Amino acid sequence: MILFAYLLLTLILICLDQWLKFWVSTNIVLNHSQHFIPGVMDLTNLHNYGAAWSMFQGQQLFFTIVTVIVIVGIGYCFWRFRNQHWILLALSLILAGAIGNFIDRLFQGYVVDMFEFLPVNFPVFNIADMCLTVGVILLIIIVLREDEQK
């Protein structure tokens, strides 16, 4: 039952990511912006053919292989750590992010990014990227805290 809740969370995050990407793609012209939080953040419709900072552009086979490996690894970890809530939360976030961006790459050949911080020069990102980042940071904190306790 616990695993079901985390898989449901993963599904909800994937749907939210895909819905917002669809909304941005249909309501904001490519390479244009719409104010979201004036002076802080815009919604910008960008197509990213790579990873963060557009690294590895055009390497769809690479992203496919990495994503499949990540999904299989997370599936194993879901089972292995099925009673450890914080690890399951981190894995759910990572899985949602990986699948959210994989769907874009698989069906469009690029990832739709939309959140643009205005005060700093930071890559435009999406909900899947946020899930991946928070999930990885949470997993690192869990591992570091576990090491401290030993």
C-alpha cells in the first residue's frame, strides 16, 4: 500500500509536468515569454534538445539509454527500500522527473522548458527538472545522514 501511494505521487507529478508543458506550448509562442511573477519569473516556451544548459544536444539515444537504466534502477530501489518513506519520496521525485522529460524526448525529440528566473542567468527549466533536482538532493541528504549515524 505504501508503494502505491508513492507511485500515485509519481503519476500525479508526471501529469502535472505534461499538462503545464502542453499549456505553455499551446499558449506561448516558441521563444517568447509571458509574465508569471513580475520581475522574478517568466513562463518562456523553449525547446531543449539536450540536458541542463543544453548539454549533449541531439543525443537522443544517450538519453533513452540513461532513462531506461534509471527507471530500472529506481524500480529495484522501490522494492529494496519499500519501507523507508524518505527514500521512496526521493525515488518518486527522480522517477517523475526522468519519465516527464523522457515523454517529451520520445514523442517530440526535445524537452519543453518554461520557468525562467529573471534576476539570475540560470537555465530555463520545467517541473520534471525540479522533481529530478529535489529528488537527487533529498537522496544525497539521506545518504549523508546515514553515513553520519554509522
